Amino acid sequence: MKFKFEDLLIWQKGMDLGENMNVVADKFPKKEQFNLPSQIRRASDSIALNISEGSILQSGAEYKRFLGYAIRSIAEVVTCLHKAKRRNYISEEEFIMYYKSCFDLINMTIAFRKKIIT
């Protein structure tokens, strides 16, 4: 037995991104402990949370709204990645890898949202 959203590739990739960002945040310096690591964790966790929460709603319009929240959270993660790279908390290679994950996920989520009938 499982929920329908667990079969969604965007939910699965959102879950993966959240776990990856948690590992990345653990590498940040102690002085950042309550700032950027917290923000990137919350934003990345919010992606899968909004996808799953929206999936149980009866209205397509409401589901689209929650997918919009997920899209905004992906953009927030991208900005956090830029900040982390500028502050030399992550390497260029890490940045490129996670940036690509975000790019792919945001495009998949936008495409999925467009297919939902309101």
C-alpha cells in the first residue's frame, strides 16, 4: 500500500534533492549554522512536501498552487547554491551537479503543472 504521489518522479527527485542538500548543508562552516544551512534545508524539504500535500487535494487549481510553491522552493535552493558557491562552501563541480538537478526538477514540475486540468 502506498500513496499516489510516491509514484511521481517529481516527488522522488524532490526527496533526493532534499537529502542531498542536507548533506551539503552539513559541510557549511559553524558560523553559518543557523543561516544558510537552515534555509537550504527548509527550501529543499519544502519541494517534496508541497508536491505530496497538493496531490491529495480535490481541486486541480489547488494542486497547481502547491506545485507553484514547490517551484518557488526549487528557485530558492538555486539561490542558496549560488550563495554557497560564492562563499566557497561548495566546489564548482558540486554547484554544477546540484544546479543541474534543480534545473531538471523545475522544468519537470512546470511541465507536470501544465498538464493538470483545472
